[in-house]
Amino acid sequence: MSAVALSARGVSKSFGSLNVARDINIDLPVGARYALIGPNGAGKTTLINLMTGLLVPNAGAITLAGEDVTALKPQARVKRGLARTFQINTLFAGLNPLEAVTLAVCERRGIADRFWQNIAGNKDAIEEAYEILSKLKLGDACYQTTRELPYGRQRLLEIALALATRPKVLLLDEPAAGVPHEESGEIFEVVAGLSDDLTLLFIEHDMHVVFRFATHIIVLVGGAIFTQGSPAEIAADPGVREVYLGTRKHG
Amino acid sequence: MLPPVFGVLFDGIAYGMLLFVLSVGMSVTLGLMNFVNLAHCAFAMLGAYVTVVLMKDFHWNFFVTLPMAFAVSALVSVAVERVLYRRLYRASDLDQVLLTIGLAFMSVAIAAWFFGTTQQPISVPSYLRGSISLLGLDLGVYRMFLIAVGIAVTVLLVLTLEHTRFGAQVRAAVDNQRMARGLGIDVDRTFAVTFALGSGLAGLGGALAIEIVGLDPQFALIYLVYVLIIVSVGGLGSIAGSFAAACLIGVSDIAGKYYVPQLGSFLIYLVMVAVLMWRPAGLFGRR
Amino acid sequence: MTQISTTSLTPQLYLQRQTRWRPIEIVFWAATLLPFWLFPTYLSLASQIAITGLFALSLDLILGYAGIVSLGHAAFFGIGAYTAGLFSKFVWGEPFSGLVAAAAVAGIVGYASSFIISRFRHLTLIMITLGLGLLLKEAANSAHWLTGGSDGLQGVSIDPVLGLFKFDLYGRTAYGYSLAVLFVVFLCARRIINSPFGLALRGIRENVVRMPAIGADSRAHIRKVYTIAAIIAGIAGGLLTQTTQTVALEVLSFERSADVVVMLVLGGAGRLYGGLIGATVYMIARDQFSGIAPQYWYFWIGALLVIVVTLLPNGILGGLSRLIRRWRRS
């Protein structure tokens, strides 16, 4: 059993009488490639929001590399190595990718509050940003304003921004959401090419992608963990077929 | 015999009821559409001038002019909503603020052009004037009338919102706009109707205000500050919040001017800042 | 952002080019010297424009770059104005030290209130800035012993600048002094905008939700920029006191807060020169139309706002750059 990178212990959250997370226990081992699946409204994004601190759980604890981070603000968790992407593009529409990723790099290096220094003087930060962008095939588009980028490129920029924080754990909320089927493979190739030290949890609806890239699958239904296991176990589980796979067409 | 503090309280609550009628429409439209309408009091001023014109030039009875003040403000607001506001629902706060304060500035100038910058007094029916002595207090009849109107408006609004189909749609849309759209509620139409009702109430409030605070073209700006304070203190989209905030601000303002006149409006600004520091979303706000 | 053949540039050179001085900027600053020869009778107005432009520049930092809508920015202008006035009365009349005092006091108050400001957004933020501004004005009005209340502060007298240039009736010294201060502060603001911190501010404006997800503490950034803006507004207020040798309660008024928002939006928020252009156009127009009764002046301001919002979303400078782009393409 390898070390645990991120874990949720008995995490619950409710809005009034609506339970969106019920006693959730998850352990992400270092270097894991986990998928989080479940029908719409199962609470997948809510779980990511709870882990990253956008929501505060009513009960339970989130630990990052053994340290309890439940009380920490989102930005403090990012500083400790927990990054995420968003299902709906949450980008800096008026900046270009180079500026956006440079900003994220500067924030990580703790130099984003330097108001006396010309941005162009930070050669290392700019080059690091450009390197990340090139790795995600955004190098040639890095001077184009974000809102003018093709949608698929914007999805890649989501990942680039998260990588610029040098995460140890990366939570990907439907990285290929809204991307045509033929292009979504490209995005997951990028995801698969990420460093082995990086711990990954991703939400995805396309079961082909899930079975191809995940080593372990967690099924979430109605805010609670329905079952979890290896892709083979999940594929063979008749209960999962019923609540999830059975409702989707194969093709 | 009651001490004079009750007299101050009475005047404050009467003033608060007036402010409530003026502001409740803006609170609901803000809660519903997140639309910051700084021209709200321009509609109130329009209602007030309707009453003045009808009483002075056409010798209508004060009470008959009130529904007209409501109707004219409501109709004009619908036209403005269709032509200008509609395109700004998704715009930034700043754009909304700029456009609507621009309209408020224009309304001040237009009112000055037609009616001059002087006060427009009206004479309300004699039975609304004077005061009644009760337990050693002099209670103004017009102020009692204001309290009655305020309570009547509150009851009507609550009944409409709680017990009609339209009210249910408004509540659903305030609660969760995306969900409401998903359920097939025509949020834009609901909003247009609510906006008209809210502006109509502002027009009614403007007409009722003439007797208490007078009427000149600056009305649209001076009372805008009061309305904004009540809306933010009460919490967006909450009728109960507006009611409570209007009472709080009305009493604070009258008490401040009575006991520490040299401080001017210091007290209500202080109340507002204090409440917002304590509860940024307002007394009854949820966001 | 200009789309010149950028593909061949390294990222660092690209960013450097973004921050380079453009010829049009040098022309602009050279043109600010023209009034000395072309309009020697309008130097007082020119000085007012420089001061108002500086005030608009300070608002641009928080509104245009960080997206914080403030309807109470005159508070810091007023604090600077009163500080400079009181400083000349009770300490000495040397102008530069008076400006430093104005900047320091405005900065301290700005820093203290930034802890309040950074907690809010949207309407609550607008109301808090408005409320704090109104509170300060009422406080200054009632502190008659210190501020002179609505009669204004009496007994302000300022020594010659550098011991050489007396403040004259024609505003020669006033304009030269204001322009010099404006230029120096502008250089600082320009550096701030082109710094990593400036980039973070643009990040806040573009998407405040994303900021924590890249590890940024937006509130700390907002506190810092709010303090900087307060300092600059304080300097502008101090300049007004020193060049006019009086302080009226009007320096704290809501109208001043609202006017500066209008100027900035008219010129183009989020552009370094937006506030300067907006203040110039606005002040000259007001001077030319001063014969009109104030209520009609506000009709045109209102109409202007409606037009800017519906037809010219990025102000004069935004409209111009769109025209230039279209012209280049065809």
C-alpha cells in the first residue's frame, strides 16, 4: 500500500434538507489515476468543491499528504499542492494564455505581489509558463486572447493553469466536457502523459475513456459512494450497470 | 401618558412605511434579476408628478390620483425595460449602475424642464390633515394613513407571493433562476411583470411622499440613497427584509434628526455600514 | 492587445514589447506642455484637469484594473485635501512635504478600510463604499473646529515650490507643479500595471473565481491596490488644496465620487490613459457649458452615460482603438 496523497474521511454536506454528500470516504494513493463516475446530480462536482475548499463540509475531514486541510481556504490548499480544473471554462477571458499561465506561475513563486518590477523582468517565470503551454500544444496560440481561442484549446488551457501551480494532486472535472468525441481523445492523451508522481482524479462520462485511462473507478450515486473497484470489477458489477451504464447507449 | 420617545417611534415607523413602499420593488427586481436599477426613484418621482398634475390642473381627488400614479409609473417602466434594460441583464454591475444612474440624471433634468426646480406642494383632503391626541401623544392623521397603506401593501404582496401562481413563479425565480427556467417558467416575462409592479409601487410611494417630504426634481437622487440603503440592509429579494430595514432606517433617521440634529444623516449611514459589516448579505439576505 | 507579427518573438520579448513606450505616448506628454504657450489664460483650468486626471487614474487602478466599483472614492481625495490644508496651517507651508503628508494619511485610512472593502462584492461593495464616503463627509461637516465645516478650511497658505515658484494668479506655477506630480505618479502607476502585481489585478477583473484556484489570495491583492489607489487620490486632493489655497467640504462630496467614475468610463476604464483623456474631455466640456444651469448639465451627463454603455462600451479610447483596428484591416 503506497502513501495516501489525498483523502476524504466521513465527509458530508447538505443544503437544507438536500444531502449532496453523505459520509464519503476516499483515499487517493500517490500517483493514482482514479475516475469518479455517476449519473447527473450524483454530487461529483460537489465532491471536488469540498476537497478543494470551495465548499465547507458539515462533517468529516479532508487530508492532503496526511495534513488536515479542512479549515484551509482554497488558495492555501493550492499552495500545498492540490489543484483542480473546472467543468465549465473558468478562464481569464481577456488575458492571453501566456499572461494567464505566467500569472499562475508568479502566484506559485510568491512574486505576484511585486508591484515595482516589470513583468518582463521575470525571465524564469515566463519561460516556465511557455514551457507548460508548449507541452499542452498551446505554444503557437499563446499570444491570442483567451476568449478568441477555439473551445478545445480553452479546455487545454484549463489544465495548463492548474499545472502551473505544480500540483501534487490534480482533480479534473470533466476535462473534455463539451469537446467533440474525436477531439476528446487528444485531451486525455495529454492527461495520460502527465508525470507519474502526479495523483489524478477525474470526472468523466464517456465510459470508453474511463476504462482506458483509469486504474480505479469510484461510482457516486445520490451523494454517496455506491461502489468502487478496478475497471474490470466495475464493468462486471450488475448494480453499476443498472444505475449508470444501463441508462447510457453504447456506441 | 407616554413619553415623547413613542412619538418619535410613531413618526419613524410612518416614515419607514413610506420608504418601504418606495423600495420594495427595487428589492424584488434586484433579487430576481440581479439588476441594479438606480433609476428606481425616477419612477417614484414620475408617480409623484402625476399626482401633482392631476390634482392641480385637473382637480382630481387625492385618492383617485394614487392608482393613476401607480399605473403611469408601471407603464413607463415597462417601456424602459423593453428598450434599454433588457440588453443589460447579463452585463456587469458597473454597466448597469452607469446606465441607470444616467437615466436618473436625465429624469432630474426633464422634471426641472417641465416643472421648474421649486417645491410642488399639494393639499391633501382636510380629513387627512391635523392630528389626534392619544395617551399624551400627537399622532398625525396622514402618518396613520401611511402606516395603514404600508401594512396593506405588505399584506397584499405577501398574499400575492404566497398564494398565487404568479407569486410561486416569482419565488421560484428568485430562489434559483436556472432551475425555474428548467421548469418552464418564463423568467423574462415574470421579471417584466414584477418590474412593472415594483415601479408602480414606487410611483405610489412617490405620490404618498409629497405630503411628508415635498417634491422637487432632486427627489430621484435623494431618495435613491435611502432606497439603496434599505435594499442592501434588508437583503435582496426579501419583502420581510425590506419591511424590517425600512422600519429600522425610518426610525433611525427620525430619531437622529430629533435627538442629534447636528449630525444630519450620519446615523442612517452608520446603521447601514454596521449592518452590512455584520451581515454582508443584509438582515434577511441569503447570498 | 496589438497583433503585430508576434509569432517570431520569444515570450519574454513579447511581454517586454507590451510594456514599451509607444510614440503616441510621448506625443501625449509633449502635448501637455502646450497650454503654457497656446492657452496661457487657461492654465488654472489645465491645472484642475491635471489634478482630476490624477484622481481618475487612482480610480482606474481599482475600478479599471481590479474591477472594484467604488462610489466613495472622493473620501481619499478629501482626506488628502484636508491633510494638505491642515499641514500648511499647523506645520509649515512647504508643498512637497505637504503632499507626502496627504499621501500618508490617505494611505493609512485606505489601508484600514481595505480590510472592509476586500470582504465584499457587487451591490454590497457599492453600498459600503458609498456609505463610508457619506459617513466621512458628515463627520467632516460636524467637525467644524477642525475642518471649518461647510464654510471651508480657512488660513491655508503654501510656500513657493522649491522656494522659487510662487503660486500665481494665472496658474502658471499651479499647472507646472500639478503636471510634474501627475507625470511622476503616472510613471509609478504605469510600472504597477506592467508588473506581476498588475497582471494579478487583471486576473481579478477577468475572473475572480479562478484566482483562488491558481493559489492567489485575491483579498490581499485587493487590499494592496486599494491602499495604493487611496495614496494617489490623497496626492490629487493635496494638489487641489495647494494650488487653490482653500479646502471646501465639496472635496468629499458624492458628486465628486460620481463624476470621477463618469470621467473614467467616458475615457475608457482599464486603460492607463482612460482617466486622463476622460478628465480632459469632461472638464473642458464643463468649462465650455458652464453657462447652462447645473440641472441641464446633468441631463447631458446622463445622456452621455446611456450612450457610452449602450454604444461605446470601452469609452473613447476603446472606440478609437476599435476604429484603428478596423482601418488597419481594410
